[in-house]
Amino acid sequence: MSSTTGLQRRRATGRVGSLDPEEDPGAIVGGKTQGIRPAEPKSHETSSGSGSRSTIEKETGHRVAYDPRDLEESDESTGLPRLTLMEELYLLGLKDRQGYLSFWNEHMSYVLRGSIVMELALRGRLRVAKTQDNRHAEPADRVLEVCSTKHTGDPLLDEAVRVIKSNAPASIAEWIDLLNG
């Protein structure tokens, strides 16, 4: 029992074989079936007016929907993101019509500076130092170290790496305070 638009029900094959499991891998021995596989669903692909397609996966029999445009390789998905984490957070808080941050308060500056530290960590420029003291310290109290001084292409991030590299080792919280001014 199957339909082309709804869910599909899989049935076990109801074949009768010999009682010798070596002769017939689908034989029923001691109330247990030996090697019975469900019937393979037919591969049936449908498409909608918007361009999306749905097909039935052969291994599981589940319906899978996808947009073929998502599977195409593009330069946008392979390169680095165009906006930094700080820029994305800033844009999330920006009111389009008024032109100012809707949640501007004393903590917003810390959030933006913390996002600089996160962006540098995500790009492989900073990491938490592997010291015995850092293992038991709170996350905000762990010491940061520069692991790569390679330019990021963003002047703000490059300046932050330069400042962190040139100063004495400090914790994550201390760097966010220092970057905050």
C-alpha cells in the first residue's frame, strides 16, 4: 500500500521457505526470521512549482525534500564569511528606520568586543593557552595566546591580534575589558 503523495508503509516479505537456514536465508527458525529484508522502495521523484524536489531514499525508504539550487557549489559558500561576527551582531541590533542600535546599553560594547575575541578564535588566530592553571579555571579566567599572526584582511581583527601578541598574557575577561577601552 503506497501513494505518491503521502507516507509509505513498508511490509515484510511474506515468503515461505525451507526450515534449513543455510538453504534459505529467509527461513523462520524458532519463531525468529533469518535474514528477511523489507521490500526495497521504488525511487520516485516529484517536483513542485517552486523548483524543490522530493524523492524516496532507497536505504531507509524515507521521503527526502531538497532544493537543487542548494546543492550547487558557489563561491559564497566556499570562501570566508563577508561579515565578521561583530558586524553581524551589530546589524542584528540596528533599527533600520531609525538608524541606531535598539539594544544599546552598557553591555553592548562588551558583547561586540567579545565577538572580536570569538572571531579570532574561530579563524584560528587565538586559542586558550594549554597550561595547568587553565584546566581548573573558570572559562572567563583562562589565559589567551596568539597561535597565528597571519593577516585576516580585517583591520580591526589584525589590530586586536597585534595588541594581544605585544602585551603580557591575560585572561579572556581581561582582554575583553582592555579591548573595550
